[in-house]
Amino acid sequence: MSTPRDIAAIIAEAASILGRGGVVAFPTETVYGLGAAAVNVAAVRRVFAVKGRPADHPLIVHIAGVDALDDWARAIPDAARELARICWPGPLTLVLPRRSHVSDTVTGGQDSVALRIPAHPLALQLITAAGALVAPSANRFGRISPTTARHVADELGDSIDLVVDGGPCTVGVESTIISLLGVQPVLLRPGAILPAQIESVLGESLARCDGGVRVPGALPAHYAPVTPLELVEHKDLDARLTALATPGGVRLAVLRAGEPPGALRPGVQWVAMPDDAQAYARVLYATLRRVDAAGHERLLVAMPPDRPAWLAVRDRLGRAARAFAVPNRPPQSGGGQETSPNTAAGSDGKRAMVLPGRRT
Ligand code: TXA
Ligand code: MG
């Protein structure tokens, strides 16, 4: 357990690294972010390089207070201020017209900027100390977002300067993204804040993403584990298992809410998932990483219910499954390897540190 003095020292050290143009992973309530000072173009470029992210995919600028909205965005509609007032700090990102000083490197050359105030106390302290931070999820492009400091250190520990450990993320999937650029608000990415909640704040209905903006999370294939993932309706699960059965048995994991149905089958590992949408989202990415590390040949996931609360989980599972059904499947690296975060050396010779302790 970190003491308040430890935490202050950790934040000071992280802010100092960020001030020198470094890259620091830090916790948010959704997933861990890969932070760099949003005003430092060279540092932002390093974030793209570390992730292997195409340069035209914009980043979210993380701020610590609503006052900073006007530093980054212009022509801010009342709807944005109302959503900010009610949902921030929290898992909501707003896309707004950008101010002219905002770098093309941050916005991917678009005339808009994405902004969010995260709800994790360490994130807020870090942004307060270091200034606004760009922070994509701290994983390689196309792969699963990290929900613990260990996930980040395992995947990126060699190439970043520090990992701030704030314990496991409480939400577990990336923020809801709403574009407020047009006449009607548009849902670009579903998350923990549901469309109905946004609609009740705004008093109007949300349009769905039309594919006109570049949102990597909206690519058809994304958020993929290494193990080939297939989504199966509950009623078809047994038949699918029978079809996949071989005399030697396939090493297969099955993610499903509730108890395993019927008899156990050789080679099949049942992974019991929560039957509550929020609890499922919280453990989803860590579960996919565990399946990857266990070296299963395949992963079958029973499709969660088609209900509003499950929108984000179904979206991420759908994109993960499509990574194995279309030619633009992400590269087979980055997930599941085990390295010791405490001994990982940075590319500039610095040690990547995973700091012990839980969120304050
Ligand atoms: O929960 C989250 O949002 C996490 C945590 C770390 O805050 N961050 C995150 O970042 O998921 P990233 O880069 O993995 O996803 C950001 C999404 C991308 O899909 C990006 O294209 C979209 O935000 N985005 C950023 N700026 C945009 C813009 N100007 N217009 C449309 N989409 C934008
Ligand atoms: Mg991401």
C-alpha cells in the first residue's frame, strides 16, 4: 500500500518525466493510458511510435477541469458543457471543434479535438501536475487495452519511461465517445455511459457513427486477443463444441456467464464470466489476456444479451471476432508475453517502474 507521501513523490516524478518529453503510462477508470504532454509534439510522436499507431488516428486530450475545455476547443455548444457538467470526471470523451494551436499530430490532421476528464484520482493528480496529456490506451495498435499496470509493463515496459500503478481499472472498457461537431450528436464509440443517459441529458437522440471520422476503435477489426476468437449464440454453443471436437481434443477456452452446461469436454476450459454487464466489462480484457497466456488454440465467447447495458461489451467482442474473420487482422505480437516489469529497461536506458500500491 502506497502512503500519501509515496503517491506525491510518484506523481512528482511522473510529472517531471512528462515535462522533459517522456512517455508515462497511468491509470484511468476505463483503461490505462499512454501519456505524453499534449503540447509537446515530439513526445506525442513518440506515443504513436510506441503504439505502432498510424499517424492519422487522433488522440484524446485528457484535462483535469472543465475550465480547460476552452483551452482546446472552440465554438463549444451548450450540449457539450451540459454533458461535461454531468458526466465529468468520467468515462465520456467529447469531440469538438479544435482551437488553432492544437497540433495536427494530436488531432490526426482533423479540425476537431477529443477531450475527456478521467475519474481516476491518480490521473487527475498527474494532469494537474503535468498539464493536459494525450493518452491513447497503453497497448500496441489493434490489441487489447490494458486494465492493470502489469498488462502495460508486459506489453510496453521496454519502450516507455514509467508506469504509474493505480490498481485495476474499475470500468474496464474505453470511454464512450460523442461527436458534437454536427447538428445532431453522434455516438462514435459505445462505453460505460449509455446512449440513453446521453440522450436524457441532451433531450435529443444520438446518431450512430457513419464512418466519416477516423476512430481506430471504430475500425471493424480491433481490440483483438492473440487467440482466434469466435462469437457464438448461447443456443449454438453445444453444437459448435461438437463440431470442433477432434480425437485429440482442441485446446479451447469458452467464455460464458453462469455454470458450464452439461458434461465437461476434454481440452475445453470453461471461463465463468459475470452475468452483470458492468462486472463483465471490468474483467473482459484481463480475461482475454489470461486466455492468450494459457496458449489455447481457440476461444469461443457466448454472445452476451442484446440489451442496452451490454452495448460496449458486444461492440468490443464483435470487433475482436472480426479481427479473425477479415484480412486486416492485427499482427500476432504484443499480447500475453510474460516479462518482469520491475526489470524492464527503457529504450533510453531508464528503468520502467511499476509502482506498488493501490489507488488512493
Ligand atoms: O477510455 C479511454 O478513452 C482511454 C483512456 C486512456 O482515456 N483512451 C482511449 O484512447 O481509448 P484511444 O486512443 O485508444 O482511443 C481514442 C479514440 C480513438 O478511437 C480516436 O480515433 C478517437 O478517440 N478520437 C480522437 N480524436 C478524435 C477526433 N477528433 N474525432 C473523432 N475521433 C477521435
Ligand atoms: Mg485504444
